[in-house]
Amino acid sequence: MTFPPRFQKELQVHLAKNTSSEHNAVWSDGTDTGKSNSASQSSSNSELIQSRLKEIMDKYPNGIWVSKLPQLYRKMFNEDLQQDVLKQLEHWTHVCTVEKSASSGLAELLLYPPKNSLQQRKSSFNPKSADKKQELPVSNKSVVQGGKTVASKSLVPKDIEVKQKVIELLKRYSSGLWANALPKLFEETYKMQFPQNILDDLDCLSDICTVDYAVSGDRKKAILYAKMMKTTDEQNVKPKESLSPVLVTPTALVKPELKEVINEGHSNLGLHSHRTCIDAEHLALTENEVTVITNEFTDSCSIQPVPSPLSIPTEQFPSVLVVELHSTSEAVIRYIGPEYSGALEQMEDAMKEYYTYAGDLKPLSSQSIGQLVAVSAEEDSWLRAQIVSVEAAKAKVFFVDHGFNEIVDKTRLYRLDARFSTLSFQAAKCKLAGLETFCKEPCVLETFEFLASGKILLMEILERSEVPLVLLYDTSGDDDFNINTACLKALHDKTLELNLKENGVYLNVVVTNVCSDGTIYCQVPSKGWTQLNALLEKVEQYFSYRCMKHTDSGRPCHDKGPSSLLVHYQQITSEYFVSLPFCGKRCLARWRGKWARVEITNVHGTRVVDILFLDTGIVASVAVSELREIPSPLLQDSVSIPPQAIKCCLADLTFNIGMWTPDAVLWLRDTVLNCSDCSIKVVKVDEGKGLVHIYLFTSKNFPNPERSINHKITNADLWKHRKDVYLSVERSSTTNFPSNKGDANITSEFDTKSPVKDFGIAPIKMVAPHIVHNVLPSPFVLPQPGEHMDVFISVACHPGHFVFQPWQELYKLEVLMEEMILYYNSTEWQSVPIEKNKIFVAQLDNKWYRVLVKGILTNGLVSVYQLDYGRHELVSCRKVQTLVQQFRQLPFQAITAQLAGVKCEQWSEEASIVFRNHVERKPLVAQIQTVHGSANPWDRKVVTYLVDTSLPDTDVWIHDLLTEYLVELSKVA
């Protein structure tokens, strides 16, 4: 079946039935099938032509050649310029200023924007003055002394070596070198001082170079060219050889093409003062010779077209190929995708075909730094490059699409055709977040080279700028691997790492955390532990010093009470707020009344993050405002100390435990967290999982295995799964903010107004399950029929069923989601009696959603409907919790709807795809037609029109689009 052309592209993309071949024609070597033979059919309107000429003058304020004017006129206005207009230019002084050269040929006229009589140029710019010495001001030519005119002394450099080095420099720049740039280039190249008196009188260089004054008499605007030494015989062998290389004048001038000059009978190409007689025999050039000369003339007289800068992909997680890294602040990458690597592959295939089968192409006869060229690379490939430096037989080039340098033979450099200058250079740069301070550390660069170089990775864009700030992930394994974090770990001081030995016994161990799955985190005394305590003491002193300094500076704390001092302390540390949270970032958070090192493990929006306390193994969800940056003087030491929390598990348990019961976890926590001195014996070290199997002892029971924690916890009473018992923690009476997750029992020493919370260990107790509340939020008030509202389409199955959210309420929903993360990730999960058609909260993808239970399966899964997003999901019954009253205030945001204006009993898959592509995950305008009410908010249904107002000139009514599709579909059926 053939679909309407308007919808074929969408169906091909989403059904993956065909491969788009749009780009294949972009690089095709098209040929002109004819020339424009249109001419003006009547006399042009004089005022219109003059206004258009003024536009051209405004575009080229530095002047253009008259011979180039018809071409520019045709290009800008799609009309031919009559030849009689050119004869009237001298009389249109209000439109342009015409300047003549020594010869009166039309091709050698220059046009400038109009000037009044006081601003008329005093001298004409002669484009053939390259070999002709410009007449300097009288002050530089002679001096009046005693009524006599005495010629000034020529400032010839005494050291002939200087002249020789100047010749060498000018040979490198065959297109000319600005005189005022010569001293700096000379000193950088030869590491010796350039005689400044040379610039005072450039005539002293007349024996080695040609001086061309872009502006008559202005030494600052002089261009130097190496003299071409040729014998008379060489000049008479071929007309091609007798034509000296064309020298570049100021780049703002648009020059006539070579063929135009030859056709008008000029023998000097317009730039040399001497005139070479070329007879008819010498003018009989072959077509290939004319082409070569034309190309060389164009290369030397015009600016090469430069592609537009590469745009950063719009998606947040593009795929990239890592090319090279000399610094983490400038990692070289290439974007992967149809508009990037796909377009580059097609262009390079076209280059290969063009340069392989074009037999008249020859290597560049002259090269200049910065020039874009085509390079014949390995395996018959052709790549775009830019010349970095030029030597005798070789040149150093930078491959602009692949991001590396290489020294190649000059014979491999060819002129880059203009058709290959449209695609943006594909080599891009990025900065690795979190490594700014350590951008050139050898260990960081070596780790990055090993983990990322030459691989395709997933890139998360944190900040969009000319060089974006990014995170790189290797997604080839089961889990996403953070490259930035791995590079940061390379900075750990190896001498401070604690390598536990099997059968080793360690005393004075501190158990810092017991997780709900039985995992234990311990701190073992070591050199690293000692340095960590010293570092954290410095952190406290650093902030305390700044607090005292701030108080002495004129803002004392009048109330000496603890709460007032605390608020004042927080105001000082607010200078170190974390402005850009991202996964893997190292920073500080409060724990047991002191600052501790943490790492961000997950980011929820802009306000809430999950963190891991590196030295205790505690996990928590906190507001970003509770985190602080590590002071820069202490950052190096903080990164060099490895995390001190060692992940352990109890070894050789007498039976397969499976899922840990709340009773067993509570008993283990009560036994070891309150013990001031524990000991461990290492049984096995699993380096792959980063897990140590241990025997755990309290101090008084060591070293009797029969009295170890491993043996005691096997009591069968602890492993009876009781549905009415769950883990919880005691909350501080001074705060409504819940304590931390069961992996760490936490209380807050700050009140609810405090921006900084403290994480510490609190007593554990058994509590009864919460009562399930049946109070529902008020339903969202919909507009009346015929009224409009802004919506966001969250789910689009087909025109008969989609879900939208009120656009104006999305911010409230985002805040609610963040608050639920903070609450439920800081509360021990409960064993909740789940009922069908009741409202709960469920965890999906590390976020908490308000859900309606649709069904309970026998395998422990629950079918739920997201009341704010309209999606159906399956979730483990353990991840379903009670929706507390504070999260029942905001109306449920998901509103079920169908599209008005179209009727269809059964929507086809193709029609559904077309509809989905135009509405899903997009903000639209809804015009309500009908509202079908119901007792439950989630059962309401709205019939509405949808309008896409994103286009600047027109509004797209979705039902019209679908109607057109159905009509055309019926025609081809």
C-alpha cells in the first residue's frame, strides 16, 4: 500500500522500513545544463536600480570591481544588470564613487560607497602597483636643511642575515604578508629581535621584496611579497609560466575572475606594473591550463568559504566518538548521528569519488598557513584539513573533521572544492565536569586514554556553551560507567588505600551503616583514616575562621544562643552552595554535627539529589541547598584520600537467608551500631564486586567464632517474615522533615527553617503501619466548552485516547515529585496492605509517583496507573507505600482525552504513528468541546481540539491534519 507523500517520511522513520537517502544528493557532482540567457526585456526603473546598487555598496563598504558588479547584482536580485547602467555609474555620485586606475578599461574600475566632496579620496588605488614603489610622504623622502634639500639616508639593515631571514618568511607566505605583522612573526620564528628601523622606510627592502600599499602612503597598510626571480627564457617558454602569481590585496575587495580579465584583452592580470605582451600564439591555452590558472587565481585572490560553526545536538544525551585528549578542558570528540557522522560519511564518499575520477586535478603549487585543503589519506580516502605549518617538502595539517594533526607530503594537498565547504567541521571540543582543577594531571589523562579514547560513549550535556560542560558514560556494560568519576578516582593516593588481606584480623573497627539487605559498611583504622580526620578538622576550621572573620567585619551575632549562631554559620557557608549538581560530583554535607565528604549519585530535577557519604556508606536524598562545595585550598587533599567506608557482608551463614527480614536488620543494627569497638576477620575479598566477606565480632567476644555476629544472627526467630512489622526510625521532635532511609538512621539537629540538615544515627523502634487515607484531592477544574487551555501531551496512543497535563500546573507537579523523593527516600519502607482501586505511591526509576492500583499479580508485582502522567506500569509490591496526606493536596494531573473533529472506529497503526509524532511530549493548545464527568477524577474524559502554535506564521489544527491523512489514504487504498 502506498501512503500519501506527506506522511511517507514519518512512517519510514518510525517503522524502520526504509532508509532515508536525502543527503545523497547534497554532495552529488551536479553539472550545469544550461546558462541563463534571460535579458532585460525593457528599460529598468532607474530608481529601483540605484536603490539596489546602494544595497550592494552597503554590503561591500571597502569597494568592489566593476567587472564583478553584474554577477553580484544577478546573485542578489535574480535579474541581469544592463550594460548601459555601467556607463552611468560615474554620474550617479549619490549612489557610488568610481575610481579609475592608470588604464581606462572597464574591468579596472573600482566602486566605493558615495562620499561628500570633503571626503573624496585624494589618490586612487592602483591595483597594478605591486611592483611599483609607492611615493612616501615628503618627510620620509627629504629633509630641508639650510635652504637645501638633502636626501634622507636609506635605512638599509647592516646585518645581511636579517634580509635573508625576511626572504625565507616571505616565501612561506606566497599570498603576501602585512608589514606590521613582520616583527612579531620574525621574533617568534627566529628568536631574535627585529630591527624596528626597517618599518620606518620599507624601501630598504626593495631589493628582496615588493611593497604594495593598500592605502597610498600608509606604511601600516603595506603588504610585502617575495620577488619572483625568473630569467627571460623562462618567461618566454609558456604563457602559463609568464603569468606571475597573482598577489592578494585587501580581502574585502571582490576581484574579477581571471577569464573576465583575459577576455577583455588585459595581459597583466591587473596586479603588476610591468606589462607583458601576449600574442595570439601565447594565448592559445588548453582548456586544462585555463582551468588550473583560474583555480590558482581564485585561491589566491578570494577568501575560502568557511562552514558555519558546528551546532551542539539538541538532545541532552547525544552519542559521541572520543578522538583525543590533551586536557580535560578540551577533549576532542565527534557527534554521532545522521546530521553529524552520517553527513560526514556521505561527504567523504563524495570527496573520494570527485578526487579519484577528476583527472585534471593537480596538487597545490603553493600553500599558506590556515588554508583549507583536501588531503589524500590512507586507504584511498580523502579528508578535509587546514594547514598548520609549511616546510620544504612537507606540511603539518589539522584534520578538521577528525581532530588530530599529521605531517604529510605537499604532493598530497589539493584544492578543496567549494561543494565540500558547506558541512560544519565535525571535530568538536568538550570539558569534563568535576575535573577542571585537574585538567592536565598525567594520571587523569592516562585513565581517560585507557577508558574512553576511540570509543563511542554517551554524553550528558550539563552546560551548553562554545565548549560544553559534559559527563561521559560507557554504556556497553550492564551498568552505565561514569568516565568522569573514574578519572577522579585515579587521583587517589595509592599509599593511603587499605588492602585487606584474607585471614587478616583487624581491631578497633567501626560499623558505620547496616543496609536493609544486610550489607555492612565499616571503617578500619589506617593511614588514610588518620589523614581524613585531619582533613575534616581543617574543613571545620576553614568555615569557622570565615565565620569569625565575617563577624568581625561588622555583622556580629547579637544573640549568642545556639540557634542564632547556627543561622549565622549557615549564612557564611552559603557562599559555597553547589550551583550545578551532577552525578559523580564530590562535595560536603553535614553528618553527626560535622561536615563529611559525599558524592552525588542521582539528580532529581534541580532541587533534589541522592548522595552517598563516601566514608560511612550512608545514602540519602537531600535538597541541593544542603550541600556545599569543597574549599579550593582543601580540594586536592580531599580527592587524594580514598573513601574510608569498606563494603562488607557476613560470611558463612548456616543457611540461605534470601531476603532479609526487618527483624534481622533491626537486631543487627542494634547490636553493632551501638558498639564502640568491633573486630573483623577477613574470609574473602571479592574485588569484582568490591565486597569483603567477614566474621564480625564485638570487642568482648573476639576471637571466638562461636560467639561471632555471624553465628548469633542465624536465630530462626529473626527470619520469620512478618507483614505487620517494618523498619522505621525515631524522628526529632523539633522537625517535620523525616529521617534518612533505612540504610542510615538519621535525626536532624536543625529546625525546619534550616537550609542545612545533619545526618546522624538515631535509636530504632518498631511502629505500627500507617492508616491508609481515603481522602482524595479535589479534581482539576477544566475550562468550559469552547474555551482554551495550554496543555502538555504526556501520552498519545491514538486520536481516540491520549493524556494531557495542564501546562500551568507542571511546576507544582515538579515540586511535588521532588518533595516525595525527599520524604520516601528518607523513610524506612513499610509493609503496606495493598488494595485494588486504592491510591498509593510507588517507586519507578528512582522516583516516586502517585498511583492507582489496578491489579495485584501472584508473582509479587502490582499493576498501577500513574495519576499524574497517565501511564500504566508494573512495580514490585515492596516499592508500594502509603500516600501520606501532605501529598494529597495537588489535584491529579493526568486528564484522559480524545481528539475532536475526526471519527474513526478503528485507528490503524500508521495513523496512530502520524498522530503521535505531532503531539506526544509537546506543548499544545486545547479547545475543549465536551467534558464527560465521573465520580473519580481519573475516570473523567475530555473531547477536545488540539492546536500546534509553534510555527511562526500558521496554526496547525491536528484534526485537520488527520482528516487530510484519512482522505489521501482512501485515495490510494
